[in-house]
Amino acid sequence: MKTTSVEQMGHGAFLLRLALGFMWISHALLKWHVFTLPGFAQWLDGKGLPGFMAWPVFLMEISGGTAIVLGFFGRYVSLLLLPILVVATGTHIPNGWVFTNAGGGWEYPVFLIVASLAHYLLGDGPLAVSHFLKRHSSVTRRPATASQ
């Protein structure tokens, strides 16, 4: 039986990062283009949530998704976005489990919570901006001397 290499695990983390990031971006754009932010705010109000959160949620989703796709501390961004998924789960619980139920089920946001936790644990994988920044800063940084 062949074992999974570190390189394969890194590629898996990279694919997970891209999938999560593009999911966040697509959901933000759905709010912008389809539901509109005033429509999203009205939906939030209808669920007993503060409608004024429409803009902050949209901005968190679009910027967070972009950071995740780029690998700009994406694993930590996945953790920062968890509250949105927890609230989304709560709003979909009355609809039942399956996403095909009217209003959508709660299995998708729960799956995304698990995927976000996996992303945090696995890291960003290759081709992440954070890795480039870390390597670049360690190359340009001079070692400290006793006189400093």
C-alpha cells in the first residue's frame, strides 16, 4: 500500500483552499448580484438578525474569500469566517437537513464548517502568498548582532 506523500497532502490543502475561497467569493457575489444587499438586509431582518450586517457580511465574504484563494493567511481567515457559517447553519436548521429542501438545508454550512477547520489544520498548501512573504522576509532579514 502506497502512503500519501507530504507533497500530495500539500496539493490537497491547496485544492481545499481554492474551493473554500471561491465558495466565499461566489456567495458574496450572489448577495451582490442576485439578492442585492438591500434584499439580503431585508432577509436578515426577516430572520430576526440585524439587517445592518448585510454590508459587513458581504465585505467579510468577498475579502475573506480572496485572502483564502491567494493563501494570504487563509487558514486563519477560515477561522475568522466561522461565525458567518454558524449563523447560516442556525438560519437553515428549520429547513431540515438536505439542501434541496425549501430554503436550503443545514448540511452545507455544517460541511463548510468542517472544511474550514480542516483548512486551518492542514494549512494553505503550496502557492500561498503567505509562504512567499515568509520566505522573502527571512531572506532579506539580517541576523541580529550583539551591538544591536
